Amino acid sequence: MFLLADHGYSTYSTLIVTRNEIVEKRPDLVQRFVDASAIGWYHYLYGDSAKGNALIKASNPDITDAQIAFSIKTLKERGIVDSGDTLKFGIGAMTDTRWKDFFDKMVEIGMVDPKTDYRKAYTLEFVNKGVGLDLRPK
């Protein structure tokens, strides 16, 4: 496994994306979805992953229990889902600092116009609330 983050690529690799209209008109729905996603990840990584594994196997019948066990172990060891800012703010954590760092790198190599308001691409409104931290083993 080669993580781009290990080589300076500091962007977030997995995001929850929705329309601005949903954020503005149904923030309660967005919050519940974000919270449920974080809680689901804690249960999957540190609790009973049997239901999640059954769904994975139903979608991919060639995968074995050993492969799934290896994947969960690797997710934990490599901190793919739960590391860095998530240790303090919870799974799904994001920071303005990290968004700015990635933006600056993209400007530096000419991928993005420096006049772009990158802050319009995200919100921290629904994250960094510590949802699920109590589910992480001590």
C-alpha cells in the first residue's frame, strides 16, 4: 500500500458530498448522515463488523473472511480512517489548515488559479464534534 499522503499529497481522499441546497434547507439531515457515517466507521473498525462484512461479501462474493480481516487490520495499522485529526475531533474530521495546505500546493504547481476561493468547496459545520470518540478503544 502506497499512501499519497506519505509523499506530501495532503488532500482528503474520501468526502461526503451533497448539494448546497441540501445543506441550506436540511442541515439536520446532513448532520445525521455525517454523524451516522462516523459512528458506523467506529463500530466497523472497533466493534462487531459482521453486518458490514456480510454486505461486502454479498457485493463481492469472491472476497474471503481472511481478506476482510486483513483489510480491517491494515485500515487500523495505517490509520486510513482513524488517525491524525480524527483522534481529537472524531472520524470525519477536517481542518481549514489542511484544506489551505492542499490549495497552496495546487496553486504552486499551476493546477488551480490562486484567485479561487477554495473555502467554498467545503464546510466544517458538520464535523469536528467528537461524534463516536467514546466508541474508540482506550
